[in-house]
Amino acid sequence: MPHNPIQLLVVLGPTASGKTRLAVQLADRLGGEILSADSRQVYKGLNIGAGKDLREYSIHNTNIPYHLIDIATLEQEFSAYHFQKEFYRVYQDCQARQVMPVLVGGTGLYLEAVLRGYAMQPVPENAALRAELSGLSYPALIERLIAVKHQHNTTDILERARLLRAIEIAEYERRHAPEPRPAISTLVLGVHWDRTELRRRIAKRLQERIQQGMIAEVEKLRQQGVSWERLQNLGLEYRWVSNYLLGNVSSQEELFEKLFSAICKFAKRQETWFRRMGRRGVKIYWIEQADLETAWNMVAPALPGIGQKCS
């Protein structure tokens, strides 16, 4: 457990694990507020497919305030940098009001950007550098990247455009130190389910979303001018419903089967990401089946006086 009183409570877990409900229950006991860490819920218009069930933020006839939802349009590209910037803004506001922020989500990159304090900053395009690099061969560009950034992502060298951008970012970061990130004392809870039960929960939730009008939601986005390419890039529900509407999936039964399989694979990737976070030093206390009392017994000791007041 953290040695100092926690300043941020985090609830993470794979899709359909019940992490949002657990976070809301904890926020209710703490008088806290929810900060969402979901890469699609930041966008306006992505509701059913993104699982943006705002009814979950109401408990005991009380509406729990939430943040970092519906803060961007689909015309905008919202990156981990933007998320981190918005997170710190809301976090500092909660601190000033003496409100406990409860960060909840399953987007590993967003969570890790906060929990490991990634040094992130916007990097403008450097026309002069790009002109300098334009005449270099592919192997020469790789050597240039290694010279300025020895430890690089393998995806940086998959194609020339990515490689140029990676060099551009590395050169910028050599000359511009990022702003310092505040040290935050955190308690991280992870929701865990048996794989079979998680798959059952995924299937149930997917069926509910289709019944709630997920297909009609994608049709409406198309009518509003959102391109097929943009919808495909949003992944999972938006990709597969787009395929269905384009005639690449023959029936709603096939849509369910293919989307269910894709979501299960996604949940597995999320769990792999969380395990890797643990290996990188993020201590995660796992809660079986999103059990509130088990979670509360971990939270209360880290907040002297809170447990007696709220239990």
C-alpha cells in the first residue's frame, strides 16, 4: 500500500469488467469525482459503441461528477499527449477543491501516461529538417534515428513517414525539456474476472448495445459526414458495424460473432498491457469480480479518517 495518503485512486480493468461501476461506488463513498481514461469516450457522438453509459454515474439518487468525456470532436485527433494534458488540468482542479479524483478506464496508454509520468509535449513539423532528410536512404534514416534515440519503438521504422516523424520528435526533444510532472501518490486497483465469465459479460453487453441502437448510431455518424475511414480507425464496434453497413458482413448474426471475437481479443490485449505495467513498476492490487467491499478495504487504510466517515 502507498506510504503516503493517496491523492489519486485508479480503477482499471479490461472491457466489460465492471470497473466503471466500481469506481462510481468508491467515488460515492469518498465524495470524489470520476476522471475517465478511455480513448473513445473523449469524443462527442460516440455513445453506445464506446460504452458511454452515463447512467452509471448516478448512484443512491446522487449524480457523481465525471470528467474527460465528450471533450473532443471527431474532426480532432486526440492523442495520449492531449489526454495527459487534460488529466493534469482536471486533477489540479480536484486538488484545489479537496476532492478525491478517481481515474477509471481501460486505455493502457492513457493510464500509463499518468501513472508513469510520461514526458510528453507537442512537436511541430520541422520543414527544414524534413528537407535535410529527404535525400537520405531508408537505412540512413534508421541510422539517424538510432543516433538521436537509441531506444526507439519498432513501429517507428515500419514506413518512411513514421521514420521521418520519429526523427523529428527525437530531435525536438533533445533541445526542449518537457515541463515537470507533479508527483502523485496513487493507489491502483485492477478488476479481474475468470476468462470464461469475462467472455460471458462481453457477450451480454454486446447484445445489449446492438439492441440499444449501436447500428443506428453508426448510420447517424455517417449522415453527419463522418467518413468510413474515420469510423474504421475508431476500431472495434465502429469498425465492424461499418463493415456490416458496407455489406462486408452478411447479417447481424455474423456481425455479433465477429465483433464478439474481436472484443475478446481486445480484452486479452488489455490484460497483457496491465501485466506489463506491473512489470514496469506500477503496483496493481487486483480485485476479484469488482467486489466493492474488497476494494474499500484497500482504499480506506490509505485515507486516514475517510473509512470511518464513509463506511
